Amino acid sequence: MTTAATSARSVLAQRFKQRLKPFMPAWVLKFHRDRLIRREDSLYEGKSLGEVFTHVYKTGAWGVADDQSGFYSGSSSHDPKIVEPYVKAVTDYLRALPEPPAVVDLGCGDFNVGKRIRAVCGRYIGCDVVDAAIQSNRTRFSQLDVDFRCVDITTDPLPPGDIVFLRQVLDHLDNARIATVLSKLAPYKVLILTEYLPQSVNFTPNLDKAIGSHLRLFGPMPSGLVLTAPPFNLQVRSARILCEVPDSGGVIRTIAYELPGH
Ligand SMILES: C[S@@+](CC[C@H](N)C(=O)[O-])C[C@H]1O[C@@H](n2cnc3c(N)ncnc32)[C@H](O)[C@@H]1O
């Protein structure tokens, strides 16, 4: 079977699963997630991040777009119950600043979220490691005056700006790559970070994992990223929770970190 036929088949399978998901018992979802994690761990070894996330999109691992865009960054980038509180909280935060900030959106994905906050920002640079997603965004959002760039945030220099967004990007990377990204954030005044965390307060943060579509929340020990904790120990001037939305047995937390030195 050709690669195109394989991708089409897995997209159809994903679309089918997406419809069934709300009716599946928790143990079935867990079984599927565990299988996905095992498969990805071996499949992506030695691959570039561009290849990994191109494959994630092609196979519909985060779900499948209803439109013809071909890129779908996941239900947490589309579900109004998740997206609307985020957009409101971030919009309120940005509007309260003395002037619209220049923003850099690292891992902007299908830009379904970014497009909703674009109007309250000054210059907007959207970066992603998947070149085809960036090209699609350039076409689909040509009216929005966004500078879309294909950037691997772990290896390339990061564009300048006042505020940097990292929304559900770092959790898809291993700890070594996360540390590399964090070492490049000092030029920004504020980091707005959004990630899934376990709901219990007694979890061990920052457990390492392989790169891929899956989250630390669904690892053998549920975990999530707390950048101010070891091994990252991100230095911040202040941390303010902008919003928290429960989902998939965890919570999606958005925090504004003021970074030191500004
Ligand atoms: C789950 S999606 C989130 C997209 C968007 N931030 C949102 O919230 O809708 C994660 C995105 O991060 C991108 N990504 C992962 N690693 C990256 C890297 N090293 N450099 C740039 N983008 C990356 C993926 O290609 C994907 O588009």
C-alpha cells in the first residue's frame, strides 16, 4: 500500500475514533493511548521534529479537521469549552497592557486559537516546525497580517517579541529539548504557557517522556510540566494563573510568567 493510502486509511480510522470517543469507557481510551505511546516511542526515534510532527498531523493523531485545511491541532485547540475561556483570559490580559505587545507564538499549529487573539496583539509572528502547516496558515490567514515562519524552536534562533506563547507545545517534547527552548526565552518579557496538568496536587512534575503526540498526563505515572520546578528551575519574577479548564481527567492551566531582566 502507498504512503498516501496508508495516511488516508489512518485519517479515516481517526475520524471514526473521534466520533466514538465520547462513548468509550475510560479503560478503552487508556488502552488505545498506551498503544499509541509505545508505537510512537519506536517510530520517532532518530527522526527530526519536522518529520515527527508532520507524521502526527498526517495520521490524524490529534484528530481530523472538518474543513479541507488538512491540519488539526487537537480538540483542546477547537473545543469551545476549552478555547473560549482561554481566549477571554488572554485577551483580558493583553488588553490591560499599556500597548498591544509584539508576540511570538511558538508552535502555533493550525492557528485556530491564535487567530482569536491576533486582534489584541501588535506584530504577530507564528512559528511551527511543520512547514506544510505554516504554508497552509499563510494562505488561510492571509488577511490577519501574521508573519508565519517555519522554525524548529529547539534548534533555530527564536524571533524577537515582547510576549512569547507556548500553548500545548512543550509537553510533546522530551526534557532535554524543553530545557533548550527555555534557555532561549530570556529576551521576552512574559511567557504565556498553557499545558495539561494532573488534577491531583500530589503528582511528580516534569517526568521525562519521548517526543510525540501524547502527553505526560497519560504516561505510566500521570505528570505535567511545572517549569519553575526541577530539572528546569525556570527563573521568573512573577507567575499568575490566567485560566484553568478541566479536561480529560486533568486540567489545562494557562500561566503568565514575567521573566527576569526587563
Ligand atoms: C498540540 S499542537 C498546539 C498548537 C497551538 N499552539 C494550539 O494551542 O492550538 C503542538 C504544535 O507544536 C508544534 N511543535 C512541536 N515541536 C515543535 C518545535 N520544536 N518547533 C516548532 N513547533 C513545534 C507542532 O508541530 C504542533 O503544531
